[in-house]
Amino acid sequence: MGINDRAQNRKDEKRAAAQAKRKLRDSATTSRGAADWETADGVLVCKLVATLAGDGGAVRFGYTRDGGAYAVGIYGDGEPYTVYISPSEDLNGWLRNAIEDFSA
């Protein structure tokens, strides 16, 4: 096996691994439906923003790359981090708990 063969094998392995990841990512959207921020209680979203902003923090609302879950970025509570919430979870309940936690 020559140098070119090894290089080609590495490329083929990387390509196969990337394809496998794509398959996993594409199948990650559950049959329960994709995450949709329209279902969130707007008052709770605003209250969470106000609670974090009042302490000099911030919040980012988004989705996972495949749209299969909510992604909430928290800034100002130590190192920034992202919380992922499945659409099968109680989104408004999570928002209430976060407001309570950050209000304390």
C-alpha cells in the first residue's frame, strides 16, 4: 500500500463518517414534530429576557441545526451555555422554572 492509497483511504473514511453523521442528523427530527417557538407563551419569554437583562445577562432563542429541538443560550450566568429542550418537553414549564431560578 502506497502513500497515495493511505491518503485516499483516509479521505474515504472521513467521507463515510460525515455521511453517517448526516443520516443521524436527518433522522433526529421526531415524529412528534419539530420545535416551534410560536407555541411558547410570549409573556414568559419576555419575562425571562427581562429577568436576565436586569442582572446584566442575555438570552438567545433558536433551534438545533435540524430544527428538532429548542436551543436557549444563556449569557451572564458564568460561562455562556446552551440548553436544549425537546419538543416533547413542557417548554412553558421550562421557561417558568428558568425565570424562578434566575430571579432567586
